[in-house]
Amino acid sequence: MTQGRASGTGQRPWPVGALRTSAAVVLIVLLSLAALAWLFMLRTSGDSMTSSLGPGMGQTDKMGMVDAGPVASMTLPLFLGMWVTMMIAMMFPSVAPMVVIYSRFSAIRNQNKGATAVFVLGYLLAWTVVGLLAFAIYSGSSALTDTLSPRESAVVGGGALLLAGAYQLTRYKTVCLRHCRTPLDFMLHWRSGRRGGLQMGLHHGLFCLGCCWGLMLVLLTLGVMNLVWMALVAAVIFIEKVLPFGWATAKVVGIVLLGVGISLAVMSIPMTSIGG
């Protein structure tokens, strides 16, 4: 067999070799963009790449909440620009298999070649909207840390980790992760054309958000622009979505987050209270 399946549009189907080449090009472009995004953030972070580590590990004496530092002084457009760059760096490696599948289906159906790019733009648009909420949370947390004691800050930070850990173990996490790992349901709701590509990109971005919002909350707690925590969270997301043991990883991460959150809460209790 040397040709892809005809789409019924009367157009000539793509040869299998061309489909493979197209998929390889899409994969290379996505991974190259991710690498460039990581390089950009590394060059712009400079010596501050580990300056906003998380609970009790950063340069702030407020346990459990991040030191916002220069991020808190960012304007919304600048923050969104950094947020989108961060999403490209963190999410493109894990979303690449789905984009490749979409690209191959588009080629088989003889869709416009720009549909794949529009699909990716729709995916980024979903995360850009999330960036608005992230900006509000991060700005609010910066103001909140000025009014909280170290113990109160540890409780808030521990609560965020508890929430994220608990979500990792819920049915909703499982449903969203299944969507991100298996493309069958995704492809059954196919929409043609560039408009359809945008809708499908948004659709997949929302499921990706449902899968990863808890981990993003952890990142906000630990330091949203910290490259070390970004890399760790990105690695967890990639393992969950792509590797065979992703299901088990999601559960283990949830249990670990619950344990760390409980530890922070317990550590914040004064010893006099424990002793009665």
C-alpha cells in the first residue's frame, strides 16, 4: 500500500511516505519551538532562575508561599507573553503526539495544510486564557504574603498542594488524562477546515487544562517562573501523557503532593499547641 486513504473529496490522497515526512516535520517544529522557548527563558532568567523556590526553600522567610519578586511587578501583556512562552516550553513536548496525529488525519482528509498550525494556535489560545487567571492568582498571592505570618503562609501553601494532590486522584483527572493519552474519542469529534482546527485545538486545550491545572497550581505555589520547578512539572506532565506508566505516575504524584501538603500544615502548628 503506497497511498493514504482517499477522503471522498475527489482530491488526490497523500502517499504514505509523504504522510510520514509531514509528521516528522511537525514533530521537529514543535520540539524545536519548545527548545527555543526553554533557551529564551534560560537567557532571560539569568541568576534568578532559582530565586523563587517554593515552600521554605526560596529567599523569602514566608514558608509555603512563593516570593513573587520581579514577576509581581510585570504588566499583564508581559506576563502573558512569558506565560505563553512557558506553555510552549512545558507543554509542546507532551502535546506533540496529538498534534502529529491531527496532522496525519488532516493530510488523509486532504485538508488545508494550515489546519495543523491553526490547531496549535487554538491550543495555545486556551492556555492564554488560563494565563489571565494565573496572573490574577499570582498577583493576589504576592499581596497576600505581605499580610500573613510565616505559619499562615505555610498553611496556604500546604493547602494548595493538598488541593492539587487530591485532584490527581479524582475521576475528573482520569477522564482528562485519558483524553490526552488516547486520541480515539478526540478524532471521533472531527471538525474540518481551519475553523474546525481552531475549535479542536481549543477543545484539546481545555482537556489538557483539566488534566494539568493541579500541577500548574503547584508551579504557582513553588515559583511560576522558576526554571527548576518548571522542568520538574513539565517532566511529570510528559510522563503522565506520553509514557506507558503515566497512569501510575499521576497517582504517585498525587500521593506525594498530599504528603508534602500535610507536612507543611503540621510544621506550621506551634509546638506549644501540639504539647497541649
